[in-house]
Amino acid sequence: MEAGQMKAAVFKGPGKMELESRPIPVCPDPGVLIRVRFCGICGSDVRNFANGLKGGVTNQIMGHEAVGEIAEVRGSIPFSVGDRVALAPDVHCGKCWYCKRGLVNLCENHRMLGTHFPGGFAQYMALSQEQIEHGFLEKIPDALSYEEAALSETAAAVVACQNRLGITVGDTVVVIGDGPVGCLHVQLAKSRGAAQVILVGMDRLALAERFHPDLLLCNRDPEAVVEAVLRATGGRGADAVIAAVPAASVQQQGLRMLRRRGTLVIYGGVPQQAALSEMDSNQIHYNELTVTGAFSYPADGLQNALAALCSGKIEAGRFISAVVPLDASLEGFDMARRGSSLKVLVDLWR
């Protein structure tokens, strides 16, 4: 490769990505240049690759679960060359009604690395002072490898969700979804002291067994799953159901698994053309159920996730199923789509 050039996987449009040689970005002043080591493939990456980026953006470098090292620093930035860092994609404005109240994940002018700015499926990334101050860039603790830290962005939203729910000792939690997010919810709920954690899945049940849910159910017969959850809870139902599947159909199913005054969490987005969900409003009314969404994380979200990884509450090594080189990133996307792996990482330098 020519001096001053880097390799990047560039999204050209739905279902199309090409490996290109691009100039290494210039370090902003003030800002940092990051040598990306690994970048995880997220479920939202798979959906965006298939359906397109928000706003019809094309010719963009995707990827938002990146880790690497600081290669260059300009201006008064609190990082040094050689620092190992983890990134998360959200960039908030800091000025809107939500930002001023600390709800940065609900920013009215929300932008993301990998969509509005170049992302992590490239050997280098440049971050401006605005992206650092209004986004997420954290030093990786010495106890974590790059590969382990690459799980921190996915874990950040899971930690934020369970913090907000207040999952605690004695709770019964049902997680619908046996992908990496669902398995993260299982492991974290158990570490928080939940008395019973039930995982409902389809295609990765064998992989999900390694997280030792108290009950593992196949959702090919949804009615039987509801009955099994009610039996396991003495007919009462769960304190919380986390619907971590991009399908509206599981949301109504989740309602039927709840105890009175239980909480259903709609975790993660569904395709826009299938976003409408029919729910039994009488169930919600007479049982005083709470239905809420969970999106992204607060300003300390990435820091909290790295702490959870360091403490062992989340064991990153259990999640990483495959590491592929950048020129095989499409193969990695296919592995994630087919469900043959949990977390797939792209090694930018292999």
C-alpha cells in the first residue's frame, strides 16, 4: 500500500460494500487520529448494510464498535499518543432541551460515527474536538485487551437499560433474543442478583447455553413459551421482559409473560416498514403494566460498560466467536446475519 494510504470497507448502497485504498485522514486541530485495531459488527450494521443508512447516505465507512490507539494529537485534548481507547458512535449537540437535561441519547440533533461521520471499518479514524466532547472516547483499562474492549459499546446500552430498570436481587427476568445483546442481558441480570433469568431464542440456543440461563426456551412455538414462563413463575409472570429481537411480534408476546405491574422493554429498533405493533391495551390497563423503550446510553455509558467488563460482571471472552480480516468483512457480516456466531470482530491489520 502507498505511503499515506489506508484500507477501508466502504458502504456503497444496500447490499454493496467495497474494499478501497483511501488517504489516511488528517488529524483535526484540535482533535485526534486513531489507529483502529478492531471493530465489532453490530446487528444494526447488518440491518443498515441490507436496508441502507439513515438519510440515504452512501459512500460511507460504516462501523461503530471501534477500539484502537491514539496515533496523533493536536490541541488541548486529554489524550496522549499511544493511549488505548474505545469509541462509541453517538454525537450529541449539547444544546437542545434533552442535552441540557443530561439525556444525551435523546438529542434532537443526534448524529453517529459510521453514518454521519466515517466509522471504524478503516485502519484510521479522525475525531474532532466536537466529536470527542459531545461523543464517547474512553481510555481502555490495562486489564482489558483490545478484543475485550471492543464489546464495550454493545455492553453500554445493556448496562444503561438494566440500570434504568433497576434489576436487582430476587427479580425474575425474561430476555427474548439469543444474539449477543440477549446474552449480554442474561449475564448482566445474573450478576445483578436476579433470582431467575429465562432466555427465549431461536437460532443460537446452543451458543446461548454458555451463559447458563435458568431456563432456555425455543420460540418456534410462541404460545408454548408463554405457558412455560408462567409455569416457571408459579403463574405470576416475570418482573421484566426485555424484547431484544428486531421484530414487533415478540412485543405482544412479552406482555403476556409479565406479572401485574411488570415492565416490558422494547430493546432495539425494527425495520421501518414493520415498526407498528398491536398490543392488548386491556392487558396494560388492568394489570398496570409499563411498556418502555431502551435506546443507547447516558454520557457515562461507555465508561460504565468498561467497568463492568473489568469487574467480570460481563465476560467478553464468552461473546467473541470469530475475528475476520478487513478484506473478509462481508464474510463477517454474513456470519452475523446467519446467526452462526455471537460477536464477530474485524481485525483492521490482519
